[in-house]
Amino acid sequence: MKTIYVMLSLLCSATVMTAQEKKSTRDVQYEKDSTDVFYRHLQLNEVMVTGVTGNTKLKHSTVPISVVTGKELRQLTSTNIIDAVAKEPGMAQITTGGGISKPIIRGLGYNRIIVMNEGVRQEGQQWGDEHGIEIDGNGVGSVEILKGPASLMYGSDAMAGVLILHPAPVPLDGEVRVNVGSEYQTNNGLFAYSLNGAGNHGGFVWDARFSDKMAHAYKNKYDGYVPGTQFRERAGRLMVGLDKSWGHSHLTWTAYHLTPSIAEGERDEETGELERDEAFSIKTYHKTLPFQQVKHYKAVWDNSLNLKSGYLKATVGYQQNRRQEFEESEDEYELFFKLHTVTYDVRYLTHEFDGWKVAVGVNGMWQRSRNLGEESLIPEYRLFDIGGYGTVSKTMNRLTLNGGLRYDHRHLDFHSRNFSCVTGSVGAVWNATDHLNVRLNMARGFRAPNMSELGSFGVHEGTLRFEYGNDELEAEYSWQADLGVDFTSRYVSAQVAMFANRIQNYIFAKRIDAVVEEGYRTYEYTKGEALLMGFEAGVDFHPIHSLHFGNTFSLVNTRQLFEPRYTRYLPFTPAPRWTSELKYELTHHGRVLNNAYVALRLECFLAQNNYYMADLTETATPSYTLVNLSAGTDLLFGGKKFAELYVTAENLFDRAYQSHLSRLKYTDFNVATGRMGVYNMGRNVVMKVVVPLVFEKKMKN
């Protein structure tokens, strides 16, 4: 077997809090005993989430929030962080090849989702199908998923929800933490390693990380190896700061480089085989034309001041995104977008007093986008965004009520467009018993159109599309209602969350029967009245301590109102999905092996026959089922954990399938087989090792 590199993974708790809260969370044996489902769900009720109105217990949150811990992230198999969280109920992802994924929450994506990382919103040309999220997944300690409009704290673009990617908490005083980890995947030869060190000396804290990842083309049994799906990713992070009794001040720098080749799916007209560059091996790790060169740099200054009545937070960030596309030569780029973004966020949050909590804040951003290449898909632009909000919550025994209002204003210098809106939400959660919670929430969402929707004109190589913008588009407005119930007993835990979302001026791209550029389908942006309805449900049955049988089901129905059948359904609607996992825990508190388990998981994607038919914008997708087998354990030495090992066989029976949200589904027709487009990855065996080392030094008084 080829030498496996080493990759670092973070040992983390579920959220980022003050120093005192970190200690209390660290004392909870949440991850150590995460195999006990009953205990886990009880503990999740006590987890503090930050995404709505500051630090709030999950059981008091009126909006639907999912938490993915660091342990769970390490057990998942993916090529990027979005693929990992897309396995959660209500989540999906749009993919383009092996390394590019975009999140979908309840049928909505693109600029309708905000991704928060290092305390600021990630801004990196997320309007494009072939533009992923420029974040090193190794540096993510836990994830909060807010489902539904979250405009109160985040403003425009949070119409579908928010992904909050937390880093690991800083070490305790006198502690130095070193993590080393590696990963290897058999299908695309993915090598990955990450190295991390972090420490705390008398309140001076630091955290440094370097990650590297490379993969050659993936394969499936219909297409063989798919040229243009190889990629290379490198990332670094450095944080220094102070954690004191008065609060904290952290300065963080990150750098992210991604070089993905572009899979065009072009085929030989006689044999149907995928065309490739004969100068390179089909399993090359080297970039081949066409390809992208993506560089993302970020600097964030995060501050929190503890006050007698609450705490004051101030965060400012600068990001630079450089996205180049090379088509004919490795030395000359045709496209070069350079995006500068400054974000700012100031908020004051009170401590709880007589059951009341109040939060007020102002945030927004400034952007400038430049075109430095020979071609341009979107015009250059400047953008200024500002918003202010206030929220209040009241806890009365087992009932929590909250609500708030926000005003946003966005100015875009493209045709001097201005977009403003007042949004708000009101909700309640009833902790009927220690085991039963009922949530209800109503929210108003808002999203200004992005520059691609307003002014695009050109070819998207990664999606084989020529796109027209529409400068007459207006802002989107939504009303969403959520109802959720979760229940936990000693042997059964269950959750159900239902939603209905009405969107005015819903913007989407539809195919038109015209050829502007030979070899490319033509799409233009339009608008409609949309209604999205659906639910997520889950049940976990654990008749004995070591055996767990979990099931989840996600469904979203999206449609345009007042439209005939062929234009009724919205593009990019995820197929209904049922997952089922049978997990058996082999050991607990062993001397060498601890928390060892084996698991069999089924992922069944139902047929998606509700699609946008007009002008062949989309096609139906048949159902398929994937079988995954996994095992993992902690290794102990001298009573302490020194390594985590995981092995997963994904798509065990090498099922050939196409995801309904794969952009490669619409590439060239294979005349030899009668199939259209490129299929997703086939069988893949993944091996991970994580080595966490913790050194403690007693501090002098």
C-alpha cells in the first residue's frame, strides 16, 4: 500500500464560548461516552449553541438547529467539509467533480445560505455552480446548522439558513495540544495529512495548523476514471490571542489554496469514451487543462468583553478571494476574479435576568470585485451592506418565548441598485417534560440578488453553460413557519421538524432554446412565486446499551405557484432521502480498545420526478441505494487515548448512480451506452488515523 500521510484533526466540544464555559463543557464526558445514545440526547439538550441570540441551551432554541460534534465529523467520510455536513437530515450538496461542493438546506442554496467561519461570513464568489467553499475541513471543530430564515443576526443571504463552522476551543491554562492525522481513499487515491499545535500559557493562547490534500481522478463502473476530477488542496491557520477573566481577543490568519481540474465530460463520438489529455496518466495528481486556481486569504480580529450585565462582542475581518481559470495554457488565465471583502459585527448580549435575555447589534460588509482576465462572466462591482437588529427572549419555567426585528440596507453600484427590508421572527419552545420539547417559529427572510443573477454574460466552463443575467430582478422575500417535536426516553429517541416556506420573487436559472456559444447550453435568470414544504424525521431505537438502530427521512417539495406542469417545480430540488444505520458497540472503557464499533448504513435516495422540465433544464433522476460499512475505535496506552482509527467502505457494492444535484449529470451523451452525463464516485474504502497528544504543565501562582 502506498505510504499514508498524516493529517491533524481537532478534539473539540460543540461550540465556542468564554473561558469559564469551556471548562464546564470540557468536564462533560460528551464525546467520551458519545456511544450512549440516551446520554447523548440528554446532553445535547444542555449544549450551548451560538447561532441565534448568543449562548443559548439547545432545548431553549425556538428555531431548528442541528449540532455536529468533532467526533462525528472525524467518523464521517468526505472530500470536503460540505460533503460531511450534507449527510445531516435536511441537508444536501450540489457537486461538480470530486472537490467542489455547495451546501443546500431544505432545497435552497447558493447565496441563500451563509457559511460562518472564524466568526465571519465566508465570501468567495459563492454564486457559481463550480465555486466551492474555501475552508479547510480539518480546522473545523464542530458545526451548527440553522435551518430556515436566520436574517436577524446575519442579514441578507441567510434566507435558507446558516452553517456555523466552529474551531476547536482553546486549550486550558497550562495545556499544550498536538494533533497529527492522516487519511487515504482508495477510489481517487486521496492522500491527506494535517498537523496542528495549540497551547495556553497564563492566558496567552495560540493555535497553528497546516493541511495538505491531493486526489487523482475518481472512477465508477460506467465511466471508468473521470478526467478532470483530480484536485490539490493546501491550507494553513495561525491564531494568537489572550483569554483572560475580562474576556478574550484573538487574531486569526488563514490561507487556502485549491487547484481543481475541470471535468467537462466530453466524449469520443464513436466509442463514447471520456476524452482526456494523453500527455498525463489518467491517475495523475497533476492539474490538467482546463483547471481553476483558487486562493483565499482571511484575517479576523475577534474580541469579547465580559461586562457585569452581559458581554460585548466586536469582530472585524478582511478576506481576499482570487479565482483564476486556465483553459488553453497553464501559464495564461482567461478568467481572474479578485474579490475584496471587509466584514464587521458589533453586538451586545445580556446575561439572563429574571428569565430575560436581550441582544442588539449592527453588522454588514463592504465588497469590491475586479475582473483581471481576458474574459469576464460578471461585471466588476462594489457593494455596501449594513443592518441592525434587536432580539429578546423570556424563559418561564418550561416555556421560552423569543422574537426580534432587523433592518437591512444593501447598495450595489451596478446600475446603482438599492435593496432594503425589515425582517423579524417570533417563536416559542415548550419543554413539556425532561424528555419532550415542542418548538414553533415564524420568520421573515430577505435576500438581495447577486451580481451573477443581475449581470452575468458568458460561459461557465465547469458547468458547460452560457448564462444571461437579468438586471430587472428584485429582492426575494419569504415567510417560513416551523414546527418541531423531539422526544427522548431510555430506549427510543425521536425527532420531527416540519416547515412551509413561501418566497416572493424567487430567482433561478432556466434553460432557453438558443445557442450563443457553440457546445454550451444557454441559461437565463428569471423569477417566480415559490412554495417549499417538507419535513425531517428521525428515530433511534436502542433496546440494549450496545445496539442502536437509527433512521432518518428528509423530504422537500418545491414548486412555482400558478405554473403548468412543465415549469411547476424548482430546479435543484434534492431527492427524498431515507437513511438507516445499525450500529453495534464492541467495547466500552477497555484497556487497549475503547468505544470500538461496527456499523452498517443504508442511504436510499428516492426517485426525483418533480423537476423543471421546460427546455430540458433538468431531467428526472431514478432512485438508488448506497450501502456503507464502517468501523472505528480509540486506542489506549496507559489508560490514555493516543489514537483514533476509522475504516469505512462507501458504496460497498459499487452502485453506479447519478445524484440529482450533480452538475456532471448534464455533460455529453454516451453513444455507446445510451447514457447521458458522468456518474458519481464508485466504491471507496477510506482509512483515517488521528493521534491527539496533550501535555499539561502546572502553572506557578
